[in-house]
Amino acid sequence: MTDRVEDLSPDSEMRRLIDKAVLDTIGVRVLRWQSVGNQIFVSKGKDVTDPLQIKDRKVRVFSETVAQFVRHCGAHPVTLSTTRLNEAFRKSEIDMATGAGSAVFNRELWTVADTITRTMHAPIEFLLIVNEKTWQALPEAHRAILAEAARTEERHSRENIAELEAKNYTFFRQKGMTIHELSVDDVADWRACSAAVIEDYIHNTAELGRQLMAAYRKLRTDPCCSSSPATGTFNRR
């Protein structure tokens, strides 16, 4: 639960582990990551700063990991594509939804919901990849140029997405939506109820999972990632 970017830097330990795993298992090289923004909760009539507020609610999710996240915190996950969000709210198929702020903007969700809680529980990322055989067939000088261009573009895109999200939230407020931030204790409560997601991941993965969790534990004590989306430091970990 953080909107920091240090943990997503190409030089970070977690990035190196993930990019190497993609290369080793799929045979494609990750040139850069493309951020879509951080996940939030969109709801109507109530915020979800306290995880107890999603208990027994139908929550839209888009992946099994997110489904586990809300399920462990007491909600009923409903897997839906972004294209059906507006309709699902109108038909009461869901009570609230997780997703990026861009989904609120693109689907005009202020017409069916009025509240955003910035849980920031996970970033949404896409990968730009190239087949490793194709990559190695390129002259070394070309590879160096492409790698540097990809790194530069990733840095710029992260700066741009931060600016875009800030503009989006200003726009959402103008549309009558209320934006809620998590307090340090709220973050601790969300982490507590969803801790089993990490436990399950460690149990079901091999050495890579253990290495990633070791890197994650380091992040939990790093200044980059030890504060809430608002201010302050965590008192309950």
C-alpha cells in the first residue's frame, strides 16, 4: 500500500528478480514497465478506509490476487472487465470496485459512484517486452540505444502518470466525488487483514517467491515505503 516509485525502479532488487524470471521462463526481455496508476476503491455513499467496511460487500476485481485480497478482508470478489463497471454499478451487481483512477475517468464512474478511497494497495503495470533471440541478434550499439531509450521513457512515463493522477483527482472532486486517504492505522489494519495473501504466495511459490518476499520485507522498513499514502510512519506492523 504505497504510491512510491523507488520499489519499481529498474535498479531495485524486486525489479531485477522479476525481469530475470520473465527472461528465464518465457524467453522475452523486459525493456520497460508502463504504469497505469495505483489501485483504489470506488464506492457509493461510504468510504472504505477501515477494511471492515467492505465486509460482505460485492467488490469488483480483475485478477485472482486482487480477489484473494478482498476475500481475506471479508468481501465477495466479482471478476469484471473495466468495460462493464458502469453497468455493474447500475444493476447492483457490485457494491464497490477496485482499479486505477483512469478507470474512473474513462468509464465516467462519477455517474454511478461518489466516493474514492485511496488505499493504493497495488500498482497496475504493463510490460514492454522483446523476444530475447531478436534482442541478441541486434548489434550491441543498437541494444544500448534501445535500452537507454526505454529507461528514459519509463522515467518520464512515471512522472507523467503522477501528474495525470493529480489532475484526475481534481477533476473527480469537481464532479462531486469525495476522496479519502488512509491514516497510518488504516494502512496497518488493511495489511493485517490481507496478510494471508502474502502467506499463500510464499507457500505456493518456489525460490523466486521467497527471494521476492525477502526483498519486500526490506522495503517495508525502507523510508520509501514505510509511510501511509498521507503522512506519518507505521506504528503497527
